[in-house]
Amino acid sequence: MDRPEEVLENAGLGQDYLGQPKTQVLPGFTCDICCEDEPGLETYAMKCGHRYCVDCYRQYLAQKIKDEGEAGRIQCPKDGCNRIVDSKSLDLLVAVDLKYRYVIFDWNPNTTD
């Protein structure tokens, strides 16, 4: 493979964060999912740049983990974006009670994921 970083990036598996990911409050931000635009709204974006409010990200991830049994291949909420949500982002955004379930789905070879 001549350019492994490029191959991983095109597959949605490129490295997102060297350090710890963070949420941000951006003035004038409106979430494309819930249309919330209140001042002080916490937001999050992966390397792909698709930014949503933290509440929408958390609901999206909870649905993928609890309802759909996804674990290691959860993609960015943006339609058509193939960026995979990395483990650091999951650690930041997933509720404590779901983290255990995520780890089990990701580890267990008997799950359909």
C-alpha cells in the first residue's frame, strides 16, 4: 500500500484526534438536526467537520448502540458521510450506562455487528 493514511481516510477510518476531543460553544450555531440555536449550545464535530449539538449526537449514538446494536462502525450522522465515530469521541459523548454495552458489542464476536 503506497499511502495507507489516504486509504484509511477514504474508508472513514482516518485519525480524528491526537489528543482528547472536546465539545465547543460556537456563537450563532444552529444544529442541522434539531434546529436549536440557543446561546451557549454545546456542539461537537469530528474531523469531517459535520457539527451538531451534543444532545443530538448523544441521541444518535444511543440509538445506534441500543436500538440497532452498532458498535465499531457507527458513521457520522450526516447523510453520505462515511467518517467512523472514533473511540475517543464515543468516550466523550456516550452516556456511562451505554459505554459498557458499546464495549460488549464491539468485543463480542457473536454479535451481528
